[in-house]
Amino acid sequence: MYQTILFDLDGTLTDSGQGILNSIRYALTQLDRPIPDDHLLKTFIGPPLKTSFEQTLGMSLAESQAAIALYRDYFREKGIFENQIYPGIPELLADLKSQKRQLLVATSKPEVFAQQILEHFELSHFFEIITGASMDSSRSKKSDIIAYALKNADTVNPAETIMVGDRKYDILGAKENQLASLGVLYGYGSFEELQAAKADYIAKSTEDLRKILLR
């Protein structure tokens, strides 16, 4: 039984794809850049925006900074709530809390946005700490976000801690912090991606996630 459970947000607790993709489209339109197809845009869900804009679209540092600013303009006004909770998540969180588990959020989304989203969906009270990226990108790597969450939580035993997420960044970030990891397939990662990252567990659905965490 894992006493401390860290959750990713996008693709794990909520299906935020619509808001993220619309925010990217807005930023690219404002910069007069072509908009990739949805298959490529969906790869933006999970990693830091800076990484995606620079490595996926070949932007310079200055271009990626401009794109991130435009992305956030749309996201804070509209995209933040173009979002929905995955079925079964509130019930799972409630049952974990009833077992006195320590629940944390570690997301690459800016922390202020993560807090607003979880408050909007009335999920924030389940979590001891909601940790995300800093707005200045000084804390954006997933392993750093996980480390920051662990540092600021109450007593944590790494041997009894697991990271839950839908992308390889969650799994690799957990490994860098010597934690177990659980990949979910109902989000935006694939089985091949999670297997290649060597997730300790893989859940096909929120029902599978429930079985693994509550057993």
C-alpha cells in the first residue's frame, strides 16, 4: 500500500485537452505560424510548454517565450475551464482520503492555474499540497516539480510513495526521485511510451487505477 500518492493533473485527474489545444492554436495564430494537426498538438499535453515549442516546433528561446505568454493570455481567460474531470476520480480521491493516504499534485502546469482548476472542480480539498511549474520557468522539469512537492509535504517515506501520470515525463520524474510510478492509458500517453519509460504499473482506466491504489 502506498501511503503517499502524487498525481499529475492534465490527462490524469482532468481531461484538459480542449483548453490546451485551443490555447496553443491561439498563440500560433497570433504569431502568424502554421497550426499543426491535432495529433502533433496533443503531444504538447504533459511536457513543459517551453520544451514543446522549442523542440517540437523549432522555436527560438525568444519565440517560445512569446508563444508561452500568448498561450497564457488565452488559457487564463477561457482555456482553463475548457476541461472536465475524468469519471470516477472524485470518488477515488475520497476513498483514498478515507484511508488516511497523503495526496499531492505534481503538474507541469503553472501552479496558480492548477490551484484554480482544482478549486473550480471542488477537488482541491483532497490534496495536502498542489505543486506545479513556476511562472518564470525556473521550476518546469517534472523531476524538479516532484522533488519540490516532496520537500514541502509532511513526512514522506519514498518507499511508500508513488507518482501517477499519463506521460513518460511523470514516470521518468518519479524514477529521478527514487519513487514507484503508475502510468494511466486514459490520458494522452500510449502504452508503448509508458512501457518504454518503465512504469511500475499501467492502468487502462480509472477503474484499473482504483484497483491498484486501493488494493
